[in-house]
Amino acid sequence: MTNESLRHTLEEKQPLLEFRGVDTYYGSLHILKSVDYRVGEGEIVALLGANGAGKTTTMKTILGIVRPRSGQVLFEGKRIDGEQTGRIVEAGIAPVPEGRRVFPRLTVLDNLKMGAWTRKDGQVKQDMDRVYDLFPRLAERKNQQAGTLSGGEQQMLAIGRALMARPRLMIMDEPSMGLSPILTERVFDTVVEINKQGTTIFMVEQNAYMALQVAVRGYVLQTGEVVLADTAPNLLASDMVRKAYLGET
């Protein structure tokens, strides 16, 4: 499919997640400035940008932690920008927060159970097995306190906990932060596998090269404004991305 055909397909299809002219503030500080995003069902979409660009604010806005002053955030065509975080998670959005943020004094097993707190169906055990298939190390350490795990293991647990909510959309904030190159590659391989199993992923990431290797599309955010939006191959070939995020001259 050509890039133009891809754009037309996305425009015709109802996006799973959409930002329409979103402005967010911290007090008088204008963070996101008339931002538009579209994340189609089944996609991996990457959001790139330097520290302070507004990437984490984007994630907080999706979850209702930060409320837009203007504009709309829609999930499955319905506005969620006025909803409480718990309702947004129940609707089918699961976060993998920056810095892993597991419950350190709870066991691996109990952390995973916490991910299923909104579930009312009888398939939690099935999803627990799915997480253990993706991350055999978690199965080995299921009775170990999460705070004693390595950084890579904690990231696996954070992803696994999000999966336990059986989300339609997983939003990931800097999943490779602080990880070695080997673990980073493993995390991105897992992202691809999760997506193949049917979960849409919107991912904030500073490792532009790895993110665009797995994403179908991406956005580049600078000081709260979207300055580039294109397919992943086109962004990888962009002079701006190559200079600013890939270290090329």
C-alpha cells in the first residue's frame, strides 16, 4: 500500500483513538498546542520528541489525569476527555507508565492481578497464562516481590500488568527507558507480538530508530506542536528525524 493510500484508508476508517485540536495547560503554561493524533485499530503508532515536548502530557491527557482546556479526545468515536481515569481504563485503555512503576511490595502474581481489577469476566486465568507465555521469567518469579526484580523484569511486569486488563489500546510511555540494548530489543519484539495478538499500541519513545522500526506511523512533537506526521519509513528517511533523533549529520 502506498503512503497516500494509507492516509486515505485512515481518513475513511473510524480511528480507535483521536485527538482533535487538543490544548492542555499546567496553570498558565501551554503544553499541548492544538494537537491532532489518529490511531487506527490494529496499528502501532509512535510519538517522538525530546524531553519537555509534551509526550508524557499526551499520555496523561488520554488517561484523564490532565484535562484539555479545549479540543476533544475520542476513543471508539466517543469523547473521554471528561471521564475519570478508572472509567477510561474500563473502556479499554491500559497504560504502561514511564519508569515501570510496579507495586514494589506486592509479588509478581499480585501485581498482575491488580491489572485485572476492572475485569468481570471469567478469563483472567487465561490472560495470566498469556502473560507468562510472553514473559517466562515472570512465571519463574511469580511469588517474588516486584521491587526485587531487575529493571528489565519490572518492565516486563508493567507490560504484563497492562495486558491483564485485556485492553483494546495500550499506551506505553518510554518503554525502553533505562534498559540495556539487548533488553530494549526484547521489549520492542514483545510490542510487535502483542500487536499481532490484536492490541493497538500508541507508544511514546525517545529511541526513534527502534520505535519507527516497529511502528506503522508516527508523529514528531516539538514544544507541544506536531511538526511531522507520516508513515514510519518516511519518518526514518526524513532529514529532520535523522538529524534530531538519530544523531546523523
